Amino acid sequence: MNRKSVMSVMVMAASLVSASAVYAAPASVRTPVNAIYSNSHSKLVKFALRNDSSAPLKLMVGDKEMTLEPGKPVAVELASGQKIVAEETTATNKAGDVLATAFDGLNGATVSVR
């Protein structure tokens, strides 16, 4: 190697080392406030659940456990995106199956469950 190429390799190596030393990390990172509190402004969806089977159904409606008696509609109010999950295995559903998810289109409707 000649002297000129050795010098250019040294300059390149020095610039790579100094580039990371010169960089200053930001003192803080700003987080949008509405990204943190987005769940607190969820729209509530009001609808009814009706058990169309012949036996009571145990359901997890949002974060509440509920037993749904046959043929009786029950008014429900959930935040958009919350789920209705089967708690017990039945003839048509397994425990843990998501039966419905609350969304604006369910507002005022009756959801029948078997």
C-alpha cells in the first residue's frame, strides 16, 4: 500500500469513529397525549343479548361475567372493541370463543347467541 491509500483509510476510520461520538441523543422523546388516553374516549355501544338456546349461557361481557337465561334479552353497554366471550363449552361454542365484538353497527340491535 502506498502512503496516500493508508492515509485515506485512516481518515475514513477516524470519520466513522467520530460520527458516533458527535451525535447527541435527544434529551426527551415527546409522546402524543391522545395516544396515551385513546381508550378513555371509546364510544359506548348499547345493544341487547338474547340466549336462543335451551340452557343458560355463561358469558364474559367485556370484563364482567354474566349468565344469560334462555329467551330473555339483556341490555348491554360496552365500549367499542370490547368482546363477548363464551365461558363454558356448549353444543355450538367452545370455552374462550369470541361470540361478538362491540362496534357502532350493533347500536340498538339484538344479538342472539346459541
